[in-house]
Amino acid sequence: MSVRELAVRAPIAIDIESDLGPPRRTALSLDEIEQLLAGLPRIPSNATISANLSVVRWLAEPRQIINILERLLADPSSISRIAARSYHHVNHFDKLVLVDSECPSDYRLTLHLWDPPYSEQELNEELIHDHRFSFWSHILCGNLVSENYSVATNGNVYRQYQYIPEERDALNFYRFMGEACLATSGIVRRNAGESYFLSHDRIHRVWLPRKDLVCTLVLRGPRASNHSNVYNTVYPNQNFGLTPIMFSAQQLRVKLACLVDKLASGT
């Protein structure tokens, strides 16, 4: 299914001349994007994977994403709304939540920013995990390096936790599950301009960049599990929580403005 077909099926009409159509004269609003995402297929299939890759590529087309971000920067109410649900993730990247209906069966659109420098301690943390959802991602700038893992009886021993953010009020949303053995199963390097799909059950970690900013546009699919699994040797062997601190509107504005400059320069 092409992006054009998805746009026709969505609750709004998006003028798309081709899968990566020409730059729009008027940037998409958050409401338009949310309605476009509402029309995406929910049934997991190869056709869904292909169709959603086309969508995320189209949204991430350089002139398109720059227009979207510039429109956001000119809208104080949108900035405040996005800042209230955006934060620095425990895995050392900034999660900027552009669109989120808060319904588990809906899609969500986020920006993920890894902004070095990082300390040696941060660089050496395992930060191995899977996800509660499958997702589609486009690398806007920088190079993203991931290391994949699989469960193996002869692997390295890690502490395993179930991450359940809905239990945040109980302050123990990292639930200790005992030990697990994992072995590395390959390293994947992706460059700016590449798009990919990642299944929710893929165990991996992202290597923190040492020098250059890395930013991805992430289309999160409907929730496939009520928890994700986290593996490392750093967290304590007990239940606990790590409460994120949301960004202020000014902090978000600075981050988005810097990203727009980066994308506009093409570096």
C-alpha cells in the first residue's frame, strides 16, 4: 500500500504526489499527523510493515520534517504540550513525543536524540532491552549502531527486569525477574537517510555515539505487550523505579531549534 492510499484511507486528505512527494507549501500540523496515523493499518503483516515504512520515510523527508518542526517552534501551545510528555530517557537519549493519543492501540510519533558527549560510565552501561511495541524508524542525522542479542544458555549473565510504566505510582515499575543469559547475535550500523522496522521482541541495545548527534524519527506501533524486558548488571536485584523529569517548554524549544539547524545544514 502506498502513502497515497494510506492518506486516502485516513480521516483527512493529505496531498501526496508520490511516496516521498514534493515539499508541501504548508507544513503538516500535529492534528493532521495524528489523523494520518489513525488511518494506518493495525493488523501486523508484511504489507503493514512496508506501508508504514513508506509513511515514516515520507514524514522524514528533509524539507517535510524541517517544515513540521518549524511550524511547531512557532506554536507555543504545541511546544508546551509536547514538552509535558517529553523527557531524557534512562537509556541516555531525549525522547520528544510529537504525537500520542495515549491509547495503547494507537500509533505514536517521537523524535529520539542522542547528544554526546557521554561519560565513560554511560558509554559502558549495557542498556539491553526489548520493547512493548514494534516500531518504524528513520535516521534523520548521524549514524545509529545497535547490537542485537538472543537468549542463550551459554551467554553472559544479566539481571532481568520487566518494565511496566503503568505501575509508576507504586514506584516499582522495574520488576526484578531474576537472571537471564544472553549472547550477542550481530551488530547493525545504519546511516542518515535509512529507514527500518524493528519487531517488539527484538532484544538489542543502542551504542551511544561518542562524537556526533544522532536523531531518529520513530513511528511506534500499537502496543504488543504490557511490559518490556530490560537486562543489565547495573540495576539492583530488587523492584524499583526511575521517574523521568519532563522537559520545560524552553528546553524543548532549544532542542528542536538545534535539530532544525542541523537538518537544514545537511551535516
